[in-house]
Amino acid sequence: MDAKPGLEGLLQPSLEREVVPRALLSDRAAFLVAFFGGPLAALLVGGFNTRALRRLAQDAWLLALALAWSILVVAVAAHATATTPSELTATRHVALFGHEVSAAVLRRLVQASGLLVFLAFFLRHRRFHRAAAIADVTPARPWIVGLSCLLAGWSLQFVLSMALFAAFR
């Protein structure tokens, strides 16, 4: 028996054409979106980079964890705002877990949680960013993707906050 026909089948390429992955959004652009947009915007940027790397199956747990964290942070901020007595609201303070904190501090906590989500995705994709830098691959243009993630993150945070605000009232 000739083993050649079986080997020919094994040596044939299984894909018709090579798929070229899209460029990642730069880590600087992702940082700025997370800084100004909060955790939901950082989640969207992380999702964009995960999709560009074609790692949805490998990073599904991180996407789910970041989504849960983002919703928790927005829920805590909405609850603190909704349950604050009117005398504290007049002084631009909120009641967070029974403690009086400035509304600016609450905004900074939401902002810090966005940076935490960015950090989680950055650490997960660090080797891919480094490989792209070594290969001199230009990152994706940040204007369309970055601004879209920023606006979508703000919109999602606003809608979620208003829904939770109404539920807590």
C-alpha cells in the first residue's frame, strides 16, 4: 500500500487564505479612554483589543469579570447618589457606606476603577503590545475607536446609573 495519498491530504493547507489580524489600540490611547471614560469605556477598549487579537475564547473570563466589576462600581456610585440625604447633596457630598465623602471623591473612585480595568487588560495583552512594538506595527488609529468607546462608555454608564438611581429611590 502506498502511504502517499494520506500524506498529501495531511500536507494540504486547511485554510484558504491567511487572515491578518487588525492592529491593537495603543496602550496610551486605552489608558486615556479608561481615565476619562471609566470602567465601562475601559471594558469596551479591552473588548476591542481582545477581538482584534482573536482571543475571545481565552479572554472571556476577563471580559465577564470586568463587566461584573464595572456594573458593581456604577451600582455603588448610583446607590450612594440616590440614597444621599438632601442636606448632604447641597454641600456636594454623598453618603458612601455610611460615610460622608465628596462627590469628587466618588468620581475619582469610578475613574480609578476604570484604570483598574485597563490594567487588567493591559497585563493580559502586554506580550502582544510588546510584540507589535518590536515588529514596528503601527497601532490602530485611536480617534474613531477611542472616541467611540469613550462615548459608548459614558452613555452606558449614564443609562445604567439612571436605571439604578430610579430603582434605589
